[in-house]
Amino acid sequence: MAILDLDMARNSNSTAPPCHAHTAPASDQQRRLRQAECNKAGADADDPNHGHRPGAEEEEEEEEEEELLLKGVRHLCERRGITRLPARYVLPPSDRPAAPDHQRSSCPTIPVIDLARLRAPAERAAALAELDAACRDYGFFQVVGHGVGGRGMMMLDVARRFFDLPFGERARYMSPDIRAAVRYGTSFNQLNDGVLCWRDFLKLVCDDLDGVVPSWPDAPADLREVVSAYARSSRRLFRELMEAALEALGIGGPGAGEVLADCDAGSQMLMVNCFPACPEPDLTLGMPPHSDYGFLTILLQDEVNGLEVRHADRWVLVDPLPGSLVVNVGDHFEMYSNGRYKSVLHRVRVNSARSRISVASLHSLPPARVIGPAPELVDDVKNPRRYMDTDFATFLDYLSSAEGKHKSFLQTRRLLTS
Ligand SMILES: O=C(O)CCC(=O)C(=O)O
């Protein structure tokens, strides 16, 4: 069912890893879009124009509309009082989020990992077992006691102020180049998405932090300072969680040392997301089902919920503890752990009452690193190798291949299916 849509994690002349895996091929999406428009208009799905060929004037209007939509959801809402969802955002019925169900309250809570327990020698073994179970059973967990403290609140505050800037100020960072180190954009992959997502974003590559910060937005005036402080604390947390996860997997010695050194030199990208209040939230999504490409993603979010995680064949709404950070396993960690840890699909719902801000910090190893199952986790009897080795070039080949239109990248690397 899947294609990966890219959002590169490096500057324009390098090839750093993309961090998002998107599940819907553009061509499929375009077909679905036409279908969705027909569904909405009550027309025949096989006749998207309903027997009507657009004239030059209509085509021009459509182009103008498209141009407007690609300036982002916030701009659209600012320009027009929106009371109906424009057709470009309407998902076909099968892809729409189901109306919130009342069973949600009985849904399991995402596991909580307390870093204070991981740091206490007497409690570390028990906390490691909890971390191991969370990565195996959910691929998602919440972290408390993480020490990021006020930097998280400041990060959310400056993000909100950035999206509140006049459009012209934000537009300075718009770029069609998905490899740009700084990029303001909309939807998921706006160049490919047939159905647009109700989301605007600011992407900030954080590799070589001191080198890239001067290219980040200079408004709000404190953005560079606040975001770089947050990026540093997120990287420290990633390092600490990777150290614990390797221990939980039973990987020590030089194997662990090598991976941790690669974590220190690895790539990091901040996706600062804004999901404005939406007039018809049950017809669209802020982000489509996707998995993340790297090792771990650390998510900071404001008090408005929206993240849903695939668990036991249903979507579970994440209702995080105040002050916690939500962490998920990415595709690379699933491969490295030989399938023991799960990179799971997640998506973002929007709502009609409040806009939502989230900041995903996506952490990977250096792009040149070949990723494959850790030798410590493979044996011929009980744990045969489940994934082929992979690297960034293979990922790019996959994207341009026919296979890339039908599968997820993770699926293409699988040697065993169960
Ligand atoms: O906003 C969220 O809850 C999730 C964001 C996300 O999945 C992403 O940026 O990859």
C-alpha cells in the first residue's frame, strides 16, 4: 500500500536521510482525490468532471486556487473565513479518520518510562525491562523525568510565535527544494500529495548545529537561541535513550560503542508542525499514516491532542502525561533490532476548536552508515536475520523504483515476513 514521501534532513548539496515514510502513493492519491471530489459533489467517480470540461478561465482559477493552497493552511485561513473544507483536503471515505469513538477511554495508554528510574542503579534493570517491552509491544512510549524542563515550553512558545508571524515573513523560508536545510511548507510532501494534509511546518536541519543556526529564521528574535537549546537537549535525550535501549537489547562492548559514536555524529532534524483548527476535521488529517525513517523520534506537543498510533489493529489516541515527551522507534531501529523493536504507523488528527503545535525531533545515524541487524541479535536457530542491509543510496533507489509506489521501505528490506 505504501510509498515513502521524502523530507530530506540535510542541506541542498548533501544527501542526508529523509525522516518520513508516507503510506499513500501520489498516483493513487490523485485518483482518490478525484474520487473524493466526486464523493463530495455527489457525482459519478468515473466522471470527475461530471461531463463538463473546464474552460481557460476555470483552469486559471484552479491554478490560482492551487497556488493559494500551497502557501499553507494558516495563510488559507487568514485569507478567507473557512467554513467548509476545500476539496483538495478531503480524503476518500476509506482514509478518513473515523468519528471519535467512545471506546477510546478504554484504549491502552502508551507506556511511561521514567528516566529517573533508569538513572537510579537500583531501579535500572526494572526500568530497562519496561523500555524493552514498550519498544517491542508499542514502538511508542512517553518519557518523564527527562530533564528537558522549561526548554520544551519555550520551544512551543517560540514555534507558536513563528506561525503567528505575517505570511510574508514565514514565506521567506518556503522552498520547493525538499533538501533545503531550512524549509517552510505545508501538507506532508506538498509536491506529491494528491490530497493535501491540514498542516504547515518549519523544517530545521540540526546537523552541525553551530554552522546551520545562522541560516534559521531571524524572527522571532529569540528563535535561534531557543530552538538550538531545545535541539541540544533533544540530542542528549536521544543519546541517553539509545544507550538504555542497547543495554535492554543486550548489546554491549564495541558494538554498542560504535552505534553510540554514530548517534553522536548522526543526523537530527526538527519538524515544527502547526495544525490550525479545521472546519471539518473528520474529513481530513493533519498527517497521513506514516512511519519515521531513522532510529528514534522525540515528540514535544502542546496541550492539544491529535497523535494517533496504530496498535492491535486500531488507532489509539495518545493522551500524554503533562510535561512528558513521546518517543517512537523508527524504521532503522526496527531493522537494527532485527524486528524486536517496532516502527509503527502513526497519524495526526485535527480538530475544529483549537490549533495544535508539535515538534518532532528525528534522530538517525550518519547517512553513509550501512544499517542492518546487529550481529548480537541474529542466530541461525531462533533469530534468523530478518532484514537486508540498507543505506541511504538504496533508499533513494527505492523511491524512484516501481516498487516504491506499492510498498513501504521497511517492507522492501524484509527477508522474513513473520
Ligand atoms: O504532531 C504529531 O503528533 C506527530 C508529528 C509527526 O508524526 C511527525 O512530524 O513526523
